[in-house]
Amino acid sequence: MTPFIAEIIGTFLLILLGCGVNANVSLAKTYGSSSGWIVIATGWAIAVYVGVVVSAPYSGAHLNPAVSVGLAAAGKFSWGDVPLYIFAQFIGAMLGAFFVWLTHKDHFNATEDGSAKRGVFCNAPAIPNTPLNLLNEIVGTFVLVFTVLYFSDAVITNTDTVIGLGSLGALPVAFLVWGIGLSLGGTTGYAINPARDLGPRIIHAIVPIKEKGSNGWGYSWIPVIGPILGGLAAAGLFLALQ
């Protein structure tokens, strides 16, 4: 296990379970069909937890280009490693989306709504409004990266000994993503991660899906640029407050 492989596997698990819950809720004739936003937000939070548990000991579990860029801008990560991490994240995201399509092929075929099929893979705004859609992605990612920059390990105060929490150390980021989804996610679907949106969107364009409709390329730049800007804004405020 190397950082590169860890980022692939961690992002793969994130997207497999995250887009998997989208499929379970949005596609026809699944047991979870139409079960709602709480199920989606909870599923994505658990997806983050699983991805972080596996990859954190080896790569720090970025699983998100906006996190890699934000940490680098804040001086917490080497800029030289950012391209490799982003490449790994996109590989993992595309593999995860591919396996969601593969495991849900019958349900894609049973679903008539093309936008619902695309929504398994990638985001779309609830109300199209380019400036506000972009702002929502910036703000959501700002909350994500700014909070991550303030995560700290538990310590025994009289000795300053760091306490290893093992897999429990992944819980804070899962709760963070859960909170963002519940509070801020209803406008654009809270991509807050360029690889999470663009990687699966590419898979949606490639794989054969019956009556899948548009790929939504006109919107696709917002879940890429917005999170990057949000990560940079979080890093800027973090540095200003030091």
C-alpha cells in the first residue's frame, strides 16, 4: 500500500458506496427506492468513513482534489504531491462509478427518468442559477476544508502524548460530510469534490445506459471549480488566523 494506491482505493470505496446509495434511492425497483434525502446524506457520510478508514494510515485520506489543494495552500501538504493524489482520486472515482453501474444494470434498465439515472453519477442543481450554484459549492467545500484544517488528535494533557484512535479517528470527517449534506446539500447535491462529480460523470457518458439522456456537461464545471475555490478560501482564512 502506497499513498497513490491508498487514494485510489479510498476514493473507489467512497464513490462505490456514495453513488451506490444514490442508485438505491433514485432507481426503480430497488428496496430503497424513493427513501429520501436522509438516506442519501447518511449513506454518503458512511461512504466517507469507509474510504477514510482504509486510506488514512497511508495517504492521509484526502479522497478529494479540493482537500489536496486546500491542504497544500495551507502549508499542510506538499504541492509536489498534489498532481499524483488528484490522478489517483480520479481513477478511484471512475472505478467506483463503473461498479455502481455494473451492479445496478437491471435497475437502470427499469428506470425511465434519464435525469434520475444521471443523478446516480453526478450532481445537478435543484434550481439552476449559475452564480448561486457556484457559491453553494464554494461554501460547502469551504466548510469541509476549513474544518479539516482544525481537526486534532486526542492527547493526554499532562504528557502531551497523542492517543491513537484507530478507525474511530475517521468519524469526525464522516460527521462533517453528513452535516454538510443535511444543512447545505439540498441546493446542488453538495459535490464538494471535483473527482466525485467529474469522474462518475465521465463514466455516465461512456457506459451504455438505456435512454440515459444528457450528460449535463454545461453544468459540469461548477462542481469542479467551486470546490477548488472553496478549498483555497478555507486555506486563506486558516493562514490569516494563524
